[in-house]
Amino acid sequence: MVREGNVRIPSGCAISGLFSKKGTPVSGDRIVRSIAVMHDRSNGLGGGFAGYGIYPDHKDHYALHIFYDSQTAREECERYLERYFDIINLSKIPTRKMAAITDEPLIWRYFVAPLPHRLSDSQLDEREFVARRVIRVNSSIDGAYIFSSGKNMGVFKAVGYPEDVGRFYRLEDYEGYCWTAHGRYPTNTPGWWGGAHPFALLDCSVVHNGEISSYDANRRAIEMHGYRCTLQTDTEVITYILDYLVRRKGMTMEEAAHVMAAPFWDTIERLPAEEKARMTYLRSAFSSFLVTGPFSILVGFEGGLMALNDRLKLRSMVVGERDDMVYIASEEAAIRVIQPELDRVWSPKGGEPMIVTLDKDVKGGAPA
């Protein structure tokens, strides 16, 4: 008989990420090898990746990755897209047949730009215009789901173990300065293609290990601002909260992190006066976006990567550095397999974001 203590309890799910501060292109094969080390943290019901800088030939166009349940859904969605966008290029996303990946939907990719007259008539800025079109498709067109919609980045996800998903999407054919990965072990939500991680809107993508206890309150709050949670998993709401706080409210990623993983009130009371006032405002004004429960997340965004634990650090996360490269994973072994020699290794504290961005002298670089 196997007894408790004689088996490994992995705390479910695995996350991994890598980032080149110099913007050096890194093969997608490296992130696949990293997440494969944590195979036992997944159960085959979801795996996925996000890559940044992977579409240099279309860097000025929004790359829409779309799942379709049927040809009818595809035709309806394309009619909708043609009303609002100039479709520069469209094709099936290249995949390879694998016994481990089954029941795949139709998977298409579109490089698009908003039609100028549609954008002008909407009186919206370009990113809000695109975000609204994505949300409309996902909430209104049955059998169509836009799961990636940023510029010069893309999400690749499926039902399966992550290393199989990576091979399915031929990630060795892509190069990017930033990659994130997820191996899923769903506990109270279904395992399906749309429910695999990462979750993304525009250039923001999220992979998550844990459970959002505050999901229902967070969902009700974010849906008051025009978002719709339709994907049957708690992680989706984190993506929309970040989009709202950073893109629409103009916060930095650090400020958004201090909303979602806000310091405890007794911690805030001990802060210097100016910092105390800032944290008090963030926690009070955006209290409905406080995310509770055990979680560790990686957030990819244009030019950067953020790692964040819940305030009590109930999920593992390790960071390693080597030269200009930063590696983040649920387990150190997932870093060492692709970079055995590290200059520094540490674990971020609960509730304290670790943010890395492209160097300022790199085209598109930005300060943290």
C-alpha cells in the first residue's frame, strides 16, 4: 500500500519562463525542454506556451490565433473580422500529427490591422478597438475562440502534456526573446482546449499555478467594465484584471501587482508615509481586484515579464539569472536543464513582483 509521505505531492500545475534582456531570439525548443522536466505536475488535460518577438515579419499587425469548432463557425467569424479589419494574411497554424493530441479544433492564424474608417468611427484608441472585437467574438460567435491577439507574439495551447503540445505546434520553428509555459492539473474546472493556459488579451498573457478563491467576486467586478469570462476557469479573470489596470487605468505592472496581491493592512501601517499613502489608495480604490488563494503567475507583456506569488507564497517559484538571461519556474530543475550554470538563484517573496524588461538600448525596450 502506498502511504502519504511515500509519494510526491507536486501541488499541481507547472509554470516556466525565460527572458533575454538583450532581446536575443531564443528557440521555442528550450522552453519545451524546461516544462517537460515538470511532467508529473500535469495530468495531460492542458499545456501551452506564449512567445514574444516570434513574428518579426508582421510585427506591426495583430496576430489572431483562433480555435474553431466547425467550418460554419470559421465562416461566421471571418465575416465578422472582415467588417472591422484588413486581413493581411491568413493560414492554418502549422502543426504535426501526434497520437497524444486528439480532438483538435480547426486552428487558424490571421495577421490583421483595424480598418481606418472603422477605427475612426468607433472613437476608440486602436488597442481598445481590437480588445472589444476579441471579446465580442469570444462571447457571441458560437464555436469560435480568439485565444491570442497581440502584436509580434502568440499563444499556442491544447489539451495534452505541455511537451507534447510544444511538439504539436512545432515550437522549434519559432524564436522569441521571451517564452512562458504551463502544464495544467485542473482540479475544479474542465480540461478543454480553450481552458488551457496561457490566457491572453492583446499582448498580455498569463500562466498560473494555483486556485483563485476570490474568482466569483473578481469576475463580477471585472465584468462591470465590459469584459466577459466565458472560458470556465479562474485564471481568465487575472488576464482581464491586468488589462484593465495596466492598459485602461494606466498603472505600471508593479502597481497592478500591488492591487492583486496587496500587502496586509498591518504591513501598510508600517510603511513610510508616502508609500503608505500610495498602498492605501491602491488597496482601497481597487479592493474588488484583490486576488486571494494560493497562486504563482507569470505575466508576459510587450517588452517584459513579471513573476508574482500570492501574499503568503503558497505556491513555489524559483528565479535564476545567467548573463542577460532570466529564468523562472516552479522548480529549479526546470531551469537547470536548459541552463546548468547560473550566476544567481533565489525565490521571490510573497506578494512582491519580480519584473524584467528589455534593456533600454534594445529596440522596443522599456524601463521596469
